[in-house]
Amino acid sequence: MPLLEACQILYDKKIKTLMSSANKKDLISGKVYIAIDFDSLSPSNQELARNFGKIYIMHGSIPRPAVNLEISVNQNTTIGQIKKAAKQLVFKFEQQ
């Protein structure tokens, strides 16, 4: 659960997370991520989120515009490194 603390920080900032993933499959693909609900963001946080990646439609019971906060990883990346990188990303967002 290397992304849990970063997700909790987003929750405290009133930013909706839709999902996160940091498992062996992600280590192979080279990216772990937290997907956030783009429409739930304030205008300044939307602008910041656009810098992290493309906005896409996340499928689910209710399709939502989302953006992934991605962290590059490899087979040697530690859980501690993922936690630190994720927290550095989410601290950039403003309280809403």
C-alpha cells in the first residue's frame, strides 16, 4: 500500500481519488499511479493536474473525467521511494 498515505493527503485536501495501483504488474510496465476525479478539482488544481497527464474518461458505473498522477518505477524501486515520490506529487495540490 505504498500510495495509501498520498491518497489520504488528497482526501484531506478534498480531492477525490478514483483508484490507485502499485503492484508487480505496474513495476513491469514502469508506472504506478493515482487516478483523480478531474471534475472534482478547483480551477487551479485542474490546471496543475493537466501538467501531470492527459484527461481521459475512466469507465465505471458512472464514467468520469480523470487524470493519472504517475510515478516512474522499475524493478529496483523501493516502497519507500514510491511513498516519497507520491507525497511530493500530492503536496503540490492546493486545499479545496
